[in-house]
Amino acid sequence: MKRIITVISALCIVLGALFVFTGCQKNDAQQTSTSGGTTGAVASGASQAEKIVFWTSHGPPDNGVLEKIVNSYNATNPAVQVEFVQVPGSETDVTSLMTAVRGGTGPDVYMLDRFTVAQRASDGLLEDLTEDLAKLDPDLKNKYLPFAWEEAQYRNKTYGLPFDTDTRGLYYNKQMLRDAGIDPAELDRANGPITLDRLRDIARQIDTKDAQGNYTKAGFIPQLEQGWHYTWGFLFGGEFADLKAGKVTPTNPGVVAGFQYLYDYNKEMGPQQVQTFISSYNPPNNPPQQHPFITGHLAMMITGDWFLNTMRTYAPDVEYDITYIPSVKQGDAPSTWAGGWTFVIPTGSKRKEAAVSFIHWACGADGQRIYTKDSGHCPTLLSISNEEDIYSPEQAYFREALSFTKSRPPLPVGALYWDALSTAQDMVVQNAQTPLQALQQAEQQVQPQLDKFLPLQ
């Protein structure tokens, strides 16, 4: 009898724990998160809906806009409900995705930097969506910005839908310029681009050091934010690849000249002093509100339209404006480049049809209107590109820049090439290698891998 009572008591404990656990799960599912993790928000009465999982590596503030898109979709599409999940990652770091896909636990939808689509498709990480999308709309190709559509292709197959696009410009803090005796009107976009030489003159008047020789204010640091290899290579007239020949061309004279600019600028400022400034005022995982442009430590920087949302959210009182990236010579045409993200379906999704339905909506007019209005990015969908009410006045430059933008070459080694160029850039800004030496190493690393995919066209 004592043994029976013990068994019954144990069973009661288990049932009690199960009740508590189920209650906790229910409470957790009713909460939403925009700082990482998942949101279980679903439309009321959607218990019978097909549920899909959407991953993104985007952090604040853009992840809040993405969650808004998900919630809007869930509210208007009760047959399919989307779970929003923020995961670690970056432009070329898809470790979380690769691990999950190879373990059979990948998401149904992933937000991927578009210039890496060809490489991820060649890696076997992405589902071919050509026929699925053609069933929904056989004319999709002609409804998106041409360069954005091409970036989502691999060997004439479609692996995703373009979601947004972006361009880059020079942000400048007006008060910091005034404090240094510079009239901000000189940088007004109506005057066209200032030259790199004039940019350096202005920056020198702002650069400030403490008693130890460390910068406490910097006028401009060319590699910060979007001062990437592509930014400077394109500015100096460089070409990064010859698609017809199947070659990466990092040693193109224009690319080398862009890297030489980085080398010389850092040499003048002092590579170690520049790195100390970056470590002090813009370390990894720096909270958005502590960005040096916001805190008054950096007067000018090259970055993209997404930073409009950062300024709106964390620095509404900072007086700033945006203009063209400075030109090499007076009278040169403006230069910039565009990137953007795409929605893809990772290999192995068991809910492909529902996932296609979601990405078609999110990358369509409804989803892109929300993202353009709330994030500052530009749409890739041509049909809404001229809808004035989805743009803020601050987006004027970025819309204009789409008329003269360049884009990265869509390569099946796009992510590898980016990383190799980034390593070369790190060596150059540290003055550890000459531009040609660093770029030759990038070529030696990437070209043999590209050779495996030839011919490209």
C-alpha cells in the first residue's frame, strides 16, 4: 500500500510540473521580442494555420520594422502564420544557418545579404524558387530593379526575392563643423560633391587629441561604417571583376588607387591612434545610441540610408545632413554603390509553399511599403518606387543616388571575395602591407575558387 501511495504521489508531482511548464509556455508564446530571440505573436484563431519560421540577423532598430512586417502579414493571412527569430550573423557570416540546415533544423525563410545569394546557392543552402515564383507571377523579373533581381540569381535560376536596396552617402554633423569654424553650407548637396582633398582639410580642423596623443574627436576616418573596399574602389574608377572572363580583378588600377587612399589617410593620422579611437568610441557591439557620430566624437562618415532610422530613433536632436561621397577631382560625377537583402528559403524547408507565399508578400508592395517608410531603405519593387508618401524628406539623396549607383558583381564566391577584400583592407589601414601586396593576396585566395564555377555566363 505504501508503494502505491508513493507512485501516486510521484505521478501527481509530474502532472503538476507539466501543468506549470505548459502554463509558462503559453505565457511565453504571448510575448513578443524585438531585441533578439523569437516572437510568438500570431493572429487570433490561427491555431490551425500552417506555421513557418523566419530568421534574420538584423538588430535594432531594423529588426523592429521586420517584426512589424511579420505581424502585419500574420494579421491579414490567417492561413499561414510566421514566427520571427533574430539570430547571430552578418553580411557573410551565416554560421547559424549552415549549422541548422545541415542538422535538419533550418528555418523556412531567411534574410540573406543579396550579393551572397549565388555563393549560398552553390553551397546547396538554398531552395530553387524559379518554378514556385513563376506560378505566382511569371513576370516577376520585370517588376524589380534589374541589378537587385540579378543578384538573386544563380545559373539562370531564382533563389530569392529582392527585399530592399540601399545606397551610401556622406553624413555630416553640422554643429561639429561649426565648432571647428566650418560653414556646413559648404557641404550642401546642391553644391555637388566636395573633393577628397577638401574633405581632408575639413577633417584636420576637427581632429583633436588628448595629452597622450589619442584622438578624442575625429573629422573623418575613411574605413568607418561603409568606408569599404567597394566604396573606395568604385570611387577611383575601379572594377572588381570581369564576369565574361571569369576573373576577379582586385589589382585593377582603380581598386589599387582606392586602397592607396586608405593607406595614405591612415598613415597621416597614425594607424595605431586611429585604431585606438575606433576601439574607444566604436567598439564591436557598440549600442546604437553610443555611436561616435551621435555622441559628437566623429563629424563625418560614409554610411547608408538605414542610418536614418538610427538617427530618428536615438538622436532626434542631432543636427546633421547627407551629401555625396567626395569626389577624387573637382567636377567628377558622383559615385556610390547599392546593396540590399533578399528573402530566401533554406534547403530542407518542409513548408516551402507557405514560405513562398510569405516572401512574395513581404517582398511585394505591402511589405516593402512598411520597410521603406519605417527603416529608411529604398524599395526594389518598381511599382512603388515613386510613391512619395512612403519616403521621408531625409531619403531624398538616397533616392537620387539610385540613378548613378553601382553594385557588387554577383559571383558564386561573393562572400569569400568580400572577406578577402576586407582582410586586405585591414592590412592596408594598419600600413602593414602595401595596397598591391594585399590585393594580390586576395586574388590568389579567391580566383582558384572562382575557377571551379567557370564558365560564369
